Amino acid sequence: MSTSTSSNLTCRPIANFEPCHWGDHFLNITLLDQGTILQKEQKVCELKVRVGELVGAVTEPQEQLELIDALERLGVAYHFEKEIDEALETAFKSFDGDCRNADLNHVSLRFRIFRQHGFYVSSDVFNKFKDQNGRFKESMASDVEGILSLFEASQVRVHDDTILDEALAFTTPLLKTMAAKDLTSPLGEQVAHALYQPFHKGMPRVETQFYISIYEKNPSHDKLLLQFAKLDFNFLQSLHQKELRDLKQPWNKGFAEELPEHVKWCYYAFVETCEEAEEDLTKEGRAFCVDYLRQHVKDITKAFIQEVEWRHQKFVPTYDEYMNNALITSPYPLGIIATFLGMGEIASKESFKWASQNPMPDAVKAVCTIMRLMNDMGGFKFEQSRKHVASAMECLMKHNKVSEKEANEMLNKEVEDAWKLINQAMLQPYVIPKLLLTRILNLARSAHVIYHDQSDGYTNVNQILKDKVDSILASPISM
């Protein structure tokens, strides 16, 4: 090794990252044989038919919404999208009338489900739960289910939903008091979980694993639906395990040819070359996808170089200067394009063009803001222990003359505002297909889970995140 090379290596900053917790676990995991997989798939199909009959038999609007909520929380709603859409289209026509005489729990549930499915319904429906002074009625404080449901409804608020800002402020301290008194009953567990991880902001598979355990403890649960949810969860887990093992195999072109199509695109685009992906996409008439990918790789490379220059100069930019660059390095602009790449024809050229606009569309900017700021807050302490580019925290503390606590409060407010923009983008009419917007929503959810509670679960995986990975990718649910 030459002296110059040795010197360069010596000067390279050391991050002291922790070793990977999982090692070769997923590479060495014992997969189900093809015969067993086919048997499980057949059983899932059989139960799907029976649950479908159950779904079709429920016609009362409130019961339909409660069933839809259960299907979504149990992770099996994707099997019945057509039936759910038809039920909601019908129920939407009588939304105001149905809410008029409904209690807090049912109004909140109805509101949240419609908003999450893209229907704009006015938050004015909650005015009837206020007193003559314009405050939420204190008499509702003992209604645990209602308060929890209102809290969950507040998570889908958009800008100008002032009453839902008030609802969040009203329900949060009440739920904290409830959680302190009761952490053992299923409802108490739900309250504690919602405070830590609201359903709307959680990663779907993680939330499914949690809710199956809660649903099973409910004396009135439907045994068929529970069995279907467990079997479906374990079946999907076995598929994900195979994908993980494929991804951890030694990479070479010959091996990549044997991968599933959606994994092959990721391999070609990021590990080998954009040209090979372009050749295949050209056959589909979608070569333009890789052009957008290339441009975003260039953009993020330039942004990283800017960060390196700032770091070497020990320069702390203003918050606005920092964010203009940091939104790109988040690295969700590139991540969005990468997820679109494997979505087939639904990801049209217009969708790629929309996601690549400069300035960024509100939804894209919002998800990048959530990722960047939650990462900066979560990694602040660790980054202080090594040479690192200034984060949003440092930019605010230096140029705005605020304390660490004040900087955190300011950034958390930015994150909440960004969530409102994402919620707005998820309402009809959609600017791009809903399936693509859901990719953006799920990226926001992943940031919320990984960097929750001002921790950096990506850089240094904490026990909570280890447990989440184990629950959805390693440990099947007991039947």
C-alpha cells in the first residue's frame, strides 16, 4: 500500500457503526418447501372465499365500517378491495345523516375510514361534541373507545382542520392518563400502542402483527376472520423470507437472472448498471423509467458532494440552505422513483414526471421533510460524537439562537405540517394513481417508525425495532 493511499484511509472519518444485528440470519433461514407453500396458498384461497361471504352478508352501514376497519387492521383488506370500495361509495352518500345521531366512537371511525380511502368529509361533524364554550365536552373523558377513536381520527387531519388539532390536544393527555391506569386489558393495550404509534402512521405489516394479538383477546372476535388473518400473515411472511434470502445471495449477473422480476429491477438499477434495466424496460415500452432514475442518482450525488464540502469547511448553513440540499439526500426523491420502477404500467411517464418536478410537489416535499427531520432529530446525539455535516438541529440552534429543546419542538411542528400535506394528497381527486401515492405514504410511515421518539433506528438498531423486524419477518404467528 502506498503512503498516500494509507494516509487517505487514515484520514477517512470513522462512524463506529454497530455490527448488523441480523448477520446471515435470513440467508440461512429454512424456507418452506414448494409443496407446503402450495398447500398454505390453497388454504388461504379457501378461507378467502368464506370470509368474502361474511363481507357480503354485512349490509348495515355501521357494521360494514367496523368490519372494514377490522379487515384493514388485520392486514387482509387487500383481498377485498372491490367489495370495500363499493361499500364505501354507497355509505358516503349518507355520511352526514349517519353521523348526525352517532356517538363519538362511530363518528370518529366513520370519518377516519373515509379520509383514509380518499373521500373528503368535513371535520365539522365533530362540532356536535363541543360545549357552548367551543371546547370538547369534558363529559366524554370517560369514554375510552370514543376518545381513542377521536385520537386516531385526528391523525388524518389536513391544513385548516383546526378542530382536529384541538381534538389531538384534547385526547392525548386523556389517553396518557388512561394508559397509566390500565395496561393489561386489550383496550388498555390499544391505548398505549396508539400513543406510541398511531395506526395511520404505522407500517401496515407491523400494525397487523400487533392487532391480531389484540383481536384474538376480544371475546366477540370472529374465529373465521382471525384464522384467515393469521394464515395470511404467515403465508406472506414466508414469501418475504424467500425474497430476503434472495437479496442476500452473492450478487452476479447469472444469479440475478433467477430472481423474481421485481427484485431483478432493483438489482439491475442499483447494483449493476442502469443500461441493463433499460434494455428490459425498452421491451415494455418503458425505457423512460431509467432516464428518471439516472437523473435522480446524479442529483443525490451532487447533494452528497455539497454535504462533504460543508463538512470539510465546518460550515453551518442556514436552515433554508440546508433543507434545499437535505431534502434530496433524505434520500426519498430517489427512493420514490425506485419504488415506481417496479410498479408496471400504472407508473406512467406522467407519474415519473410529476414525482421529478422542481420544485417538488407538496407530497414529495412532505415525505422528504418527514424523513430528513426525523433522521436529524434521531441522530443528533450520535452525530455530535463524530465529524459530520451540520444537521437541521445545528442549523436552527446556531442561526436562530434556540436551545436543543426548542429546535426539537420547531422540527416536530414541521413534521406534523408535512403529514397534513401527505394526508391532503391522499384525498380524491388524485394527481397520480392512488397505488403510487400509497408508496409515498408508506415511505413516510417507515420514517415515522424507524426514527420514532427521537431515536435513529436505522444507524443503531434499538431493541424495539429489532422486535418489529423479528415479528414480521422471522417469527410466525401461532395458529
